Amino acid sequence: MADFSGESVISTILDSTPDGIALFNLSKRVVYANSKFCGLWKLEASRVIGMPQAELHKHKLAMLLEPEQDASSLSASTGQNLSEETNYIRLKSGLWFERLVYDHIVDGECLGHVVQWRDVTKRHSALVLLKTERDLLHAMMDSVPDQIYFKNTESRFTRVNKALAVRYGLTDTNDAIGKSDADFYGAGHAEQTRKEELEIMTTLTPQLNQIHHEVWADGRDAWNVSTKMPLVGPKGEVLGVYGIAHDITEQKRAESMYWQQANFDLLTNLPNRRMMQERWKHAVHVHERSGKLIAMILIDLDKFKEVNDTRGHAVGDLLLVEASQRMARSIRATDSLVRLGGDEFAVIINDISDSQSVELIANKILASLSTPFVLSGKEVLISGSLGVSLFPNDGEEIEHLLRYADSAMYRVKANGGNGIAFYQLE
């Protein structure tokens, strides 16, 4: 065993270190302790040398805040095949000590072990504060219903919150780490996302409140509004991107439903009066380019009231649906069939050269209604009364043309129905 008592230089050096250092021999007795060690553990130097490890352990244990929990951290190993290990303990005084223990090897022979203690109260407090802040950040991220994520420069996830994991069908947020959008969405959406994120990382310009239509790999679609920011390190280096996204799928579906209900007839799914205004504007734009006529055809179903009264409203509804389908098949794809209400319909005929072309289409509509309808096992016979007005010959306002077509249609009604009449200036 080396004699430390005569090695004053080494002793002076060890006494000047910020750590408390003690050397134990193979008999587990203290053979050396520097002044810092004695100071940390409130021991007199003369008492420490030769002290058995068990006695020293008992002295230290009395100073611990949680002796049962930290007792194992005080026990030095035997010194044989010892792996370097670090422990942390807290004293009743509020101080935090760090312990490092390792073998004492001389000329390849293990002569005992060295225990090194350091007061890490300030550092540990900073680490606790950092851990607390990190835990609070993670707790906040996981409690937010919006999707939060961080990505590296390869657009692969490095952290996601619970909301995004759930959106991806994952039970553990760690399962998303290392994956990219291509693992969850269709190729087109993933490619577009990657392009956006490269732009953000290159220009360091965020993208705020962007609405995205997401198409999943299985064909499902969703909508969200997202904000993406460049992720920059302390030295200005680009680390990736981070973002937050709010799912607006239900909102979009509701908007679509409201739009559908506002613009289309619920029974026949045909455009209603509101949508007819848009279709009319489009027809006028076509006219401005081509100079050709637009026809407004007003249709009233003959004998519909009789069917509705005798067979019931359910059969009447079936008749309206099938009649609308037949009429829709008899017009061109560029034309628009509209349900105005009850048994009254209108057709906007675009891009026609003369009244004969309109009459040809009107006759197809009449023919489509002439075949008997089989509703609830019984045949129903109806026909149609059609009135026609022309733009711009008869007028330029849609309200006027509807009124003129209505006037022509009532002439047909007065003559028994099942016919076509053009508006005539009276």
C-alpha cells in the first residue's frame, strides 16, 4: 500500500480540488481523505483515517434527508471489477451531493477503491428547474387538442404530442419518431409538405395559417389549418421545422353540408333558386364570348297534384325524384336543370343558335315524361307544360325571363298541358 503521509505534494494537490476524495483499502478502511471530504461530511481529519467503511456509512446516513431511499448510494463497491458509477443524494441541510466511485489500480493491481464527492446543489437545482420546465412543456403539449410536432432537416419527426399521435393512430408518441408524412399520407400530400418545409428551412420564413387538404394513404381525407416555423439552434443553424395544426375537418364538412343545403334541393339534389343565379351568371358569360342565345324553360308537371292528393306525399316525392332524373338525362351536360319548388322546374339552355334548337331539347324533356312511372307497384301517368323565353331577345334580367316563361307555360296549361310555348310579347 502506498504511503500517502509522506507525499505532501500530492496531498496539497488533492486538497486544492473542489471534490471530496477518500481512498479505501481492500479491508474497507479509509487510508486517505482530503480536507474537502472532511468538510463535506463534517468530520475531523484525525478521526477519518483508519475509519471502517461501516462506521463512515452510519455517520453519513444520519445526515441524509431520505436515508432509506439513498442508503444504497452511500455504499462503496468491493473494488473488484468495479464499473464507474455515479449517484446523487440529498442531505437534511438541503445540499445535493454527487458520488463517483472507481477502482484504485496501481501497477495493474487493485488496491482498493476511490470515492469522490462533489457539492452539486446549484447544478442540480438548475437541472431540476430544467426538468420541471421540460415536463411542464411536454404536459402542455400533450394536453393541447391541436397537433404539435418538431421535425429535423429531413422532415422526419423528432417529437409529436398526443393529439398528433392519436391522429396517426398511434398509442405511443415515440412511435412517430423518425417517420415522415410519407408514412401516414398519400404520396402527393407528402411531397407537397416536404416542398413547403424545404422552403421554410431555406428562407427562414414561417408559413402562417395555411389550410391543408390532407389525403391519407388509405384514401381518407381531412382538413387542417397549420402554422409552421423554422427551427433554429443557438448559433443560427437550421435544425428543422416545428408547427401546430388545428383539425378543421368537421368544420369543412359542416360548411359543405350548409353550402349543399343552401344551394341544392334536398329531395331531388338539383340546384335550387339560389344556385340558379350562379348558373345564370355562367350562362351570360358564355353568351358574352359566343354571342349565342340562352333559353329559359319553365316546366310544370301536369297531374302532379292529383297524384300527390290520391297516392300520398311519399309517392309524390318519388315521382318528383324520378321525373327530375329523367329530365336531367334529356338535356345536355352544359345545361342546368333547377327545381324551383313543388312540381315546378326550370332549365337554363346555354349556347344555342336559334329557337328550333331550343324546341328540340324541350321536346326531349316532354318525351322523357311521357313514359308511365311505376311507383310503389302502380303506374302513374303525367306530362309537362313547358314555357320558353329567350335571352337577350325577350329580355336580359333573369327575373323578367322567368316571368315571361311562366306566362308561356300557363298558355300551355290553359290548352290542356303536355306542350311547349314560346313567350310572345302581348
